[in-house]
Amino acid sequence: MSAIRRQLPKPAELLEVMQFKKPDFNGKRRRLSSALTIEDLQRIAKRRTPAAAFDYTDGAADGEISLSRARQAFEDVEFHPSILRDVSTVDTSTTIFGGPSALPFGIAPTGFTRLMQTEGEIAGAGAAGAAGIPFTLSTLGTSSIEDVKAANPHGRNWFQLYVMRQREISYGLVERAAKAGFDTLFFTVDTPVAGARLRDKRNGFSIPPQLSLGTIINAIPRPWWWFDFLTTPKLEFASLSATGGTVGELLDAAMDPSISFEDLDIIRSLWPGKIVVKGVQNVEDSRKLVDLGVDGIVLSNHGGRQLDRAPVPFHLLPDVVREVGRDAEIAIDTGIMNGADIVASIAMGAKFTLIGRAYLYGLMAGGRAGVDRTIAILTEQVERTMKLLQVKELAELTPAHVTQLQRLSPRATSGAQISA
């Protein structure tokens, strides 16, 4: 074997192979460009946000089992790609609830959003409009219906409705959203009372934020958050006439556990656009709602923030699609952290998906620019997954592209009867 011939490197050759990266002195742009995944944005958000506000977003109810299972369900997807198909370009556009979306996902409704980062819903609505996807404003949002419309004047705005104890508040919000040109109403049915948000209780998270020795210590390395909070307009809620207490206490004071199908009928009579029921968690309710004429349903366990151990929406999706998929449009949320999760959901029959935490991680990481980064990351992942599956458009995705590897399955019941 001949020895390798060595020589001293020539300066010109060194310059060719050693290119120094141009430094970026813009801290926000630098940290956002370094984020390649939603989990990266999550880590940045945690560094930049006080624990109470971050945990309100990041946490779920009780033992957070529902959220863990939802994320595990997406991790347990096995894809089945085709081969030798031209995917030099892919089409990610779709139609949902009577209108277009450039991507198969939109921004979900989130409450108390300006507590996460002061730009709040205005950043989300603006980013959604720029990307050509829908934005959903929550009843418990911290920006007004009219301000969201101004931030996204030509895009699609949706409104999520809770039925409050004071019905006139809910009815007034419906009328304002319709007047502002919002085209779809999400009637949310999974929150008769607040779930047990244990992180919030342990952190003493309240509206408005209450200072303690712990919150002060936690705030020291995050002065920018407090500067933004204290130097921007006071938090205001379109649906809450008074604040003061934990989020759970506020929800319990505002929500009405007696809501029924009669309330759905009333809201339908007030709303001129598409009406979608959010928070559906079984096949039977899906069938009943579709028979009642709703335009769509969102399979959701509220991001695991209400009933812990609730059904995993992604696991429930195939059964609901078989039952009502030809009669109504089905969307899904909870646990989506990657564009591959979105593609898998579409393949299994969902018409659309909604992102909540992923959007808020971007918001906390960098305001409007951070939301833009969330959308860019998910878009890249959706397009790349479609190309690797070798499908050119969303309509080509079918259940044959996905196997749901399921770690949890119902235990078989024995035929034995318990004797009296």
C-alpha cells in the first residue's frame, strides 16, 4: 500500500475551504434562524418567558397524560412512501369550511395570549394572513375582534365561542365577529368547567400576574418580558368583565356547565357563516352533530388541558372519518409539533389541522417573527414529507400512506358475569 503524499496547504486553498460565517448582530433573527424544529422554538421560549406564563402554555391537566399520549400517537406513525413519481413541486393548498388555505393547517384559538408575549393575537393574525392560512380568535383572547380584523384585513379570520353564564356576552361576541367579517364560528363544547391545570396552581399563575418572591427571582434573567408587559396597554378581555384569580377560577366563574344542544340552535340562528363544533371526542356525538347540520367538527381534547386521559384525537380520527367524513369536514388538533404530524392527519382523513402550542412557542421565542418562523418550519416539514412520500398534492394522501402504531389498545373484556 502506497503512503499518502502530504504537502503544506497553500493559503489560497485554505481560503477556499474555510469560509467564515458572517456574524449576525440581530439577536432575535439569530436565535430564530437557529431554530430548526418546533422543539427548538419551545426551548427558546422557555428561556425567554417567566415560568408561570410558559407553563400555562406548555402544561396540561392533572398528570398531563392526554397531552403525552397525543404526542406519542404522532411519534408512532409509520409512513409508507411511493416511488418514482415526479415531486419536483408539491401543492399544499386546500379548501376548508368554505374557503381557501395555502397550507393544511391554521392557528388554533388560544386564551390570554398577550401574557405569553405582548404582541399576542395581533402577531398571530398578521402571520397567518401573510402565510395565507386562517387565524382563530378565542373568546378569552386578549385582543379585540376588531383589532384582529385590522391585523388580518384580507385573510380568513375565525372565532371560537364559549357559551358564558351571561348569555348576552356570548351573543354579543357572535354578532361582533359576524359584523367584522369572520367567516367561521367554532362552538366549543369541552369546557363546562376548567380542567385541573396543576402547573398554574403551583406557579400561582393568575390574571393579572401576582408578584411573589419566586416570580421576582424567576423574572430577574428575563427583564425584557416584564418591560414589554409593563410598557404596553393593559390586558383586556372581550368576554370577562372582571379579572383577579387563577385561570381556572376565571373559567369556572365564566363558563356555564348547563350548556346544551339548545344553545347550539340559538348560536346557529345568530351566525350567518359556517358553524363548526370543537371538542368532539367520540363517534356518536360526531354523527349526531352532522345529522343536525353543522358544517364541520374539530376532534380535540383541548390540547390535554381539560379531561386528562381523554381520547387521543389522532387515534379517533379514522373511526369518525368512516362515520361522517362524507357528510362534513373534519379537522383535528392536539399534540401537533411537526409537519409530518399534519401530513399523517390529512392522510388519515382529516381535512385540516390546527396548531396551538406550536404557534405560542414561536410567539414567545420572538413575537411576530417567531410566529412566522413556526409557520416556515411546519411548511418546510409538510413539503418535505409530501415529497418523500412522493405525493404532489394533499388529495393524493390516503390511509395507505400511514400505519398508526398503537402502544395502547383496549383490554379485551371477558365474558364472565359477576354474580349477585
